[in-house]
Amino acid sequence: MYKPLPTLLRILFSLAALLCALTACGESPQSTAGDSNMRAADQGANPMEIAVEKIARDLVGRVVPITELAGDGTPTDWTFEAEEFKQVEIVDTQINGNTATIVIFMTTRNNAGPEDDAVQVSGKLQLRYEREGDRWNLKTIENLTFRYTVGLAA
């Protein structure tokens, strides 16, 4: 009498066990953002590096004096808001022990309404970070060439 079912069941159970074993070796679904920093360090990324995304978040709520690109140079304050467009490019990074000096080129703009003037600000900023434990904290912002232009919003 031919019995293909038990052999087929053994193969299916073996495949299921193999699949379970491989799945158990995968990443935990409960991982957090903090865990991603550890994974990045494990994967060879530089744990001392300060990412563009962190810089953009760290600037929210900070104030920097700015002047108009083609104006008289009278400064006004720019406050970075969470909802505004931000494009950040790291130009230079110098890390010395627990301090980091980062020069970025940034473009941002306000969220102008239909009747408001649109303001765009771009240029270089120098950021100074200090490492406290395993965390980099933004301490100061220096305006190198960060200037604004004004136009009507569309």
C-alpha cells in the first residue's frame, strides 16, 4: 500500500520548523528608535555621526538672527518651526572628543498663507554639539551666511 501522505507531512513539518527557526533569528517587531542607533553601530555606521534628520529636529524652536539677502543688514529673528520645509546638507563636520562643530547649508521657508509674504531663508549655519553620555545635544547656532528673501506666496 502506497503512503505518500506521511512523507509529505514530514516534509511540511520540516519546512515549517525551518521557517520558524529563521523567523526567530530576525529583528524583534518591538524595536524602538533607540534600538535603531544600536543596530546602526552594530552594522558599522559611525556612532559619533550626527544625522541630517537629527539636526533638522534639533533646530525646531531655536532662534537665529538673520538679515535680508539684498537688504540693509538690519537683523531680524528667525524661529525654526516643526511644520516648515527644511532641507539640510552637511558641509563639514569636526569632532573633537565630546564636542562637534558642524557646518550645514540649509534652506527653509515659512508657511505663508494666501495673503502673506512668502519668506525663504538659506545659507550656512555653524552648529556646536556636546556629547552627554550617548547623546549629542545642540548647544549653539552661529549664522555664517543664512539670509532671507521675501516674495508673495502663490
